[in-house]
Amino acid sequence: MAMTAGDRLFCDTNVLLSAVDARRALHGHALQVLNVLPNQGVELCVSGQIIREFLAVCTRPVDVNGLGLSIRLAVRNAEAIVERSTILEETRRVTERLLRIAQTAKCTGKQLHDANLVATMQEHGLTRLVTDNLSDFRRFGGVELVDLAHLPASGI
């Protein structure tokens, strides 16, 4: 899928994690999203939830599915992400939208985290989400899924 200047793209946490973890299969693709697309005029968007999830996984030990990074390195990476992204606020209207989405899509448990991302996106007028977990978001209407694996890989 081609991205052009002026496009707005919401980044799922797994994209950011792939960008900082060279062992992940989609590392080069994620670097393309973070390092190349903004230079082409694509506006990358995240929310506080994304940054919290990113920090949690970065600092969680490797033996419990984390990256095992120090808090210092994790924060430094998060700061670099924040610097090149627009942070979408989670307002009262986002919460109200979340409640409607949760009921309509019959979300429970961890699915509510994804529903909150969709509510945040929709309340801020975004429709495109880049992720490598397409199946997590197919239940939601109004979201155009961008498969991280189908974006070009960066040579970085």
C-alpha cells in the first residue's frame, strides 16, 4: 500500500517494538515506518496507551515475553518515537466511543485494548492502522488495516 505526503497513519505497539528489536522478522519494515515515512510527509500517530504498552514490553524480562531493556534505554526509545509522532489524546469522547465499540463488537478482556485504539483513532479522524496483528482488528468497522509485512523494508 502506497503512502503519500499528507497521509495519517496510526501505529500499533507491535510496529514500535519491531523497530527497536532487530531480532524480529519485521524489523526492517518497522524502521521504514518510523524513519522513512515521516520524511515523506506521512504523519505517524500514537496514543498514550501505545507508549505505555511499548514501555511495558520493553522493560519486561525476556523470559516473560519482554525485551529486557533497561528503563533508561526504553524511555530513550520512547522519546524518539514521540518526537516523530503525533500523540492522540484519550478524551472523554474517546471513552464514550470505546463504550459503544465494546458493546457493538462484543469485546471482552484484552480485546478492549484494541477497541480503545480504534476509538482513539476514530475520534481523531484516522482510518489507517499499521500493525502485524491484523486479526486483532478485523472485528472493527471503519479501520483500514495496513499490514506491516507488506510495507517495504528499510535498508537501515
